[in-house]
Amino acid sequence: MTVSNRAWAELGILSCVWAASFLATHAALAGLGPVTLVALRLGGAALALWAWIALRGLAGPRGLRAWAALAVMGLLNNAVPFFLITWGQQSIETGLAAILNASTALFGALVAALLLAEERLTLRRAAGVGVGFCGVIAAVGPGALSGLDPRSLGQLAVVGAALSYAFASVWARVRLSGLHPAAAAAGMTTCGALWTWPAALMLEGTPDLSLSAGAAAGTLWLALPGTAGAYLLYYRVLGMAGPANLMLVTMIIPPLAILIGAAVLGEALGPGAFLGMGLILAGLAIIDGRLAAWLRGRAGTRARG
């Protein structure tokens, strides 16, 4: 698929928005509990998306069947993973959270192969998943399960978020194929907020919104560009560049998040995190298939030469 310069530019913008969202989460957690932050993020994103739908004159989701599917999607794609990542970031670096979150595509390939008949786990994809999961183990550290301290639990929470995203992607393919992307995004963020707000009020009480400038900016970033804007941009890039090229976003986010965390927060990750990132990105490259195609092309060129 030929990708325009505009599509490449928007793919880069989407990568930057999502990479910066890890820093925004860190900033917002200075003033809010993790459940309240997720509730505010989803509530703000839902309001923004409904405003976009009204402005564009689009039809929203209709019928109990559609809303039931969106309720599951809001849980699997928003409430659960957003909470797990946010909770995990209380004890781990922003760059490490981004590295572990990149395993979403690995889990996605595995879950799709298990649940969808048309998604066979070919030898190439199996090799990519295997290499990538070695990267997850390297990034988390082999001792994480033996000593469940806050840091280990934070890392495992982000991996759990990636698994939740994987199940959500399969659910969306099976149940949400007929909805306009903006309507689906508005519906699932609304349902995600409805899942999250009762838990936030019960566990963390009425939120104190007298936030510092950094916490307020982080919360607004997560709700508006980081969720509402990112969903709209995601589906736009998907239409222009296709799903294979969109996987590049997953590969770009971790290095960007590491650079942002180092520049703004002075974070320094250990060698295991960088080894893990390399293996995860290698696994994604194998699954993507373009690396193998490029190597075959180079081999063919040398053979002809």
C-alpha cells in the first residue's frame, strides 16, 4: 500500500501523542488517584468525542446490541488497561511502561490466533511472538515473580493492560465492525467512564480538583489529545496507511517515551529494559513481515549483481 507524506506525518504525530501520554500520566498522578484519573480521562474524552460527532452530523450507536458490545469494549479497551497502566506507573518509569505496553501487538497476534479461525499463527508470526515475549521477560526481569514488590507488580500490571488490549482488538473485529469509528470511540469511552466513575467514588472519594498546573495539564492531555484526539487520528491513519503500516506506531512509541522520560524526568533505565525493548521491537518487525521482505529483496539484488 502506497503511503502519502501526509499519512506518514500523521502517523508520526500519533506516535508522539501516545508517547507523551506516559509523561502526562506521571504528571497527573501527582494530584489524583489512579482510578479517579482514569475516570476523568474517559469522561473528558467521551464529552469531546460526542461534541465531534454532533459537529460532523454523524450517527451515534443505536440499539441494545450495539451498546452491549460497546460496554464490553469500554471495559477491555479503556477502563481495565487505562487503570492498570496508570496504577503501574506509580512505581515504574514512564519509558519502561511504554516498552511493556508495546507487547500489545504480540498478545494481539497470539489471542487472535487462538480465537479467530482466519488468523493462523504462521511460523513467522510465532517466531515474532516468541522473540517479543523474550523481550517482555528481559524488561520485567526474571526475578519479578519471585519477589512481588510494588515495582514488580507495576510492571506486571502494564503487561496485563497489554493482554486486555489484545482481547479488546478481537472483540472489536467480531462485534463492532458495523459502527462508524468516531461513534465506536465515543460509545466505548462513555461506557468506560460509566465503569470507572463508581469505582473512583467508592475507592478514592470525591475528587479534589484543586490541582497543580502540571497535574491539571497532564489530565487534560490524557482526556483530549491523548484519548479523544488519538482515537480520531488513529482511525484516520488506519484509513490512509492501512493496519500494517499502523503497527509502526507501536514500534516508535517506546524510544520516544524513553527520550521524553529522560529529558523531562531524568529517568535512566537499566540494561534489561533496553534489551527487552530491542527484542520486543524485533518481534514486532518479524510479525510485520517487511523486514523479511527487505532481506529477501537485498539477497535477490546481490544474486543478480
